[in-house]
Amino acid sequence: MDLALAEARAAAARGEVPVGAVIVRDGEILAAAGNRTLELNDPTAHAEVLAIRMACAAVGSQRLPGCDLYVTLEPCPMCAGAISFARLRRLYYGAGDEKGGAVDNGVRLYTQPTCHHAPEVYSGFAETEAAGLLRTFFRERRDTIEPGQG
């Protein structure tokens, strides 16, 4: 999770929402990424999706069985779906997301009968630090917007 937090901090430094993700298999890091939606002009360039793409390229497969994903924020519906389709074994996430999450909040994708694969889910890893990064990022953004602009 430390590397995922480092990716989140790097994303914040680029002006991106501070979310970081890391995929590990048998103790080996296959991929690490942070959000790049603004940089790439791509609404799908969430940390989880980028990490899944990198890990799939590294192993030469569209599936990642036996792999674990560490991410600083509860995945959104798009990312939760990608995690399912990639057949990731475990999902470890930091901060919950009441508004945009899709694992323990919102649609709770992995509990739906239409979900093809549900990873083991573990929440609350480095939750205080992950949530703090997000709060600080959005507070600073609000503070820089002049009244009447936002």
C-alpha cells in the first residue's frame, strides 16, 4: 500500500485526483499507476485501469488470476468492473467512497448476481492517510477557486 500511496501523491502533484494503484503477484510488483485522466484526456485513465493494463501487458494475458490489487480509494463502477473482468484474486483498498464507490458502497458490484467474478475484498488499509490525501487535495482546490467561479 505504501507504493500505492506514493502513486497517489504523484498524481496529486500532477493535479490529478490522488488515487494510486499497485498490482502484485507472488510478491512481485507487476504494475503501479496513479490517476492520469487530465493528462491523457481520458476518463478511463483511473489508477486501477492503468495498472490493470500494465499488468496484463507484463504477463501477456487479459486475465490476472493470482494477482492482488492495492488501491488507495474504493473503486468506482468502471474500475470494479475492470477488476472483475481481469479476474484479480484480491482487492485491498484504503478509503471508502460513499459517493462514487461500487464495492462496499453504491451498486456493490461484487454482490450482484450478474457479476462474473468477485475478488476477495479487504478495506481500510492505510485509510487515514489515503483519505487525508483526498481531503487535502480537494480542500486546496476549493481554496484556489475564487467566489463566483466554481
